[in-house]
Amino acid sequence: MVLTGACQTAHDKNDKLPNVIFILADDMGYGDVQALNPDGGIPTVNLDRLVAEGMYFTDAHSNSAVCSPTRYGLLTGRYAFRTRLKSGVLVGYDPPLIAEDRTTLGSLFSSSGYHTACIGKWHLGLDWPKKDESKPLFTGSQWDDPNTENVDYAGHIGGGPTERGFDYGYIIPSSLDIAPYCYISNSRLTKPMTGKIEGENPERGVFWRTADLQQDFDLNQTLPHLTNQAVNYIEEQGKNKEEPFFLYFPLTAPHTPWLPADEVKGQSQAGVYGDFVVQVDQAVGAVMRKLEELEIEEETLIIFSSDNGAHWTAEDKEKFAHRANHIYSGMKSDVWEGGHRVPFIARWPGKTKAGGKSAALVSMTDMMATFSELLAKPLMAEDSNSFFPLLTGAEGFKEREYTIQHSVNGIFAIRKGKWKLVDSKGSGGWSYNGKDATHEMQLYNLAEDPSEKHNVVEDHPGLVSELKSKLDEYKKM
């Protein structure tokens, strides 16, 4: 456990607390931001501006290589493998993963006088009401066309943002290719469920499953609709100069289905996926413009990141020169770097030095400790380490000694400085199952081999033993 903010903070208590906006892209790689990957094929003018006006981290990681566990870690400061979710992700009708009594970023900011909101993709489970409590919520596979006759869509939907620390929530339940397709405002559907959409898979990335569909719900308009909701929230809260706000804005893109708007088609050199990333960049730009319009950009900390790496396959690499995960091996799902090394950009005018760059090892779970230091609130968080001093250029940053990554299959990796031990033969995900691997584990020197091409596990038995022992301790905590 890490005790944060107990004695002092790098933020002057006499300073006015900033508004905070955390934008979380869905399945976007480190190499998708042009400023971080000059050889990339996607123009990201707004994210590039954030990089120029703020700072970026070159060694930032999602705690997991897939959606739900990363979101749990971000909101709680705790690794998701400590919950019931040992591998994979949640699906639309799964019960909540976050316990009712656990502190979240929402409750942390709310307790410090902030108005708080979550607008976007939730993917952390919900308590769906039943028509008949004696029967199961659904039958069949909830991945594709479940029988939901017993779901009471007109009832109170629990376990969402407003029951996990936020003042306001406007969400879709999970990913935009997973049932059900609907918007939930606080604890109610915004419109009734009126039909079903048939699944389609016409081309690479343009994919969704058969599922219940809300009246007027349009998959093509989901990202623009949620962006409008977020901008409207900023408009409403930004006018209140006395009460700061915290907006957690988890985007639905560029996760499948890749459905870029007509006006962005053809703007990238990375196909439909790249065009969709352009639209993600436009969503970030809409937030930035609203802050400028309200003249509150100087008092707002914006952080942009992604929940895991891009799902950029060998097929995509053959077709396009663009490298969504930059020089890193693997992709979404993998414990290799491409699965969890993510873009991480912060802008706080007057506090964060423009054009800054940090090579510090940071994890998505560190947001709990970092924000608690911003708020000067002592907090115990099992797996969180504050990097707040790095945002302000203050002294006192202490880099975490170890960090953990987790794959879709439940495979672990542990980092210590430049060293990374993978407790598996393969990638732990969809890239490589390790069938032909020589060794049971993998050790990489990321300073010399960031693309993880050379397994040096045989050369450093003492280090392997140390890292394996420490990993086993983490797994037991």
C-alpha cells in the first residue's frame, strides 16, 4: 500500500483547485498520436497541441491490456486482478465490479467540493433490474443476442457512476459492439428499448453483435453524441466559478466498430481505423474549444490517455505503414509493451511546463494517489503511487519500485526500472500463445530492447528470482 498526501502536497493549499478532465480513449495506441510518432499516418492536431502546451510521458501504462480491468484500476487505484475479474472483460449484463464502499475518483473529488461526472463508456458492470426475481436476468450468451425477456429496462439500473461516487452519469453499459445498445442517465434509460439490431461484420474493424437496441440509438452517432454530452456538461459547470468540476470522459473510440464520420473519411493513411482516430482527436478538440470559450482553460487540468494499446494486427501492419503501437511488440490483449504502453498527456497551464517530457514509470492505477495529492487528502491506495510533482515540476517525486501489467488471459508481467519479467511463454493475449517458445518465462531489458526481441532470462537468474518472488507477493496481497 502507498500512503499519499499525508504530510504535504506539491500543490499550494492557497491555490484555487483546478477543474480536472480525464479523457480515456478506447483501444488507442501510443503510436496513434502524431506528436509521439512522427512517422505515423494519422493527423492528430488537437492531441499534438496538448503535447506542445503540456507534457507527455514515454513510459506510461494501463494496468491491464484490456478494457474493464484498466477502468477499475483507474477509478480505484487498485489492480483489478484483486477482484473476481482474473482475466477477460465484463460484458453488458454483468454485475458491478467496484464494491459499493470502495473509494473511487468520483467520491474522492466529490469529498473535496467538486461536482463530478462520468460521461461515456462505463464497462464496469451494472445491477440490471429483473421482471421476475426468481428467474435469471438473461439466458443464452450475453456476448451475442442473449434472451433478455426478464430484464426490466424500465426499472432502476444500479451500480453505475452515481452509485460509485459520481454526482452525474451518462453512459453506455460497455463497448459499442456488446449488448445492450443504450444510454443510461444516472440510473434510468434515456429512452425505451424498442427493438434489436442484427450483428454485422462487413470488413476489418466494422463489427458489432446482435443485441437489444434503444429507440433512436445510432452506433454511428455514439461518439458525437457523448462528446456533445461532455461539452454540455463543461458548459454548465464551467459557469460556476465557485465549485470546480471533475469530468471522467471515457470515449467509445477507436474501439470497434470503426465508424468514422463522413467528414473525416480519408484523412489518415491508416484506413478506417486511422480515420476514426482523427474523430477521437476532434472530440478532444471540442473539449479544448469549450474550455477556451468559457475562458477556463487556464484553470483546468486535462489528462488524455488510453485504456490499452491498439488492436493493430499483423494484417494491418502489412496493409499500412502506420504503427499504432509505435515500436512496441504486441497489441491490445498482450502483456507485451504494445498491449499496455499508452499515450499519456497532461496540460495544466501555469503549472505544467509546456513541451515537457517524462520517462518516469507510471501506471493508470497511480491516478488515485496523484489526484489525492492534488487535493491534499491523505489516502490509502493499495497499488497507487503519486506522480503529482512531475506535473508541476516540484521536488519530492518518488518513482514506484515495481509495477504490474496484466493480459487478457490473466498473464502477469512485473517491471523494475529497465527490467521486465513476463511470467509466461507467450504474449498472454492474441499475438502469440508461446507454443514454440524455448523458455517458460521472459526477461527483457527495455532500455536496450524496447521492442522485446531478445529474451535474456537465462543471463540473469538472480534478477529473475527476485522479480518472480516479488510478483508472487503482489498476487497474494
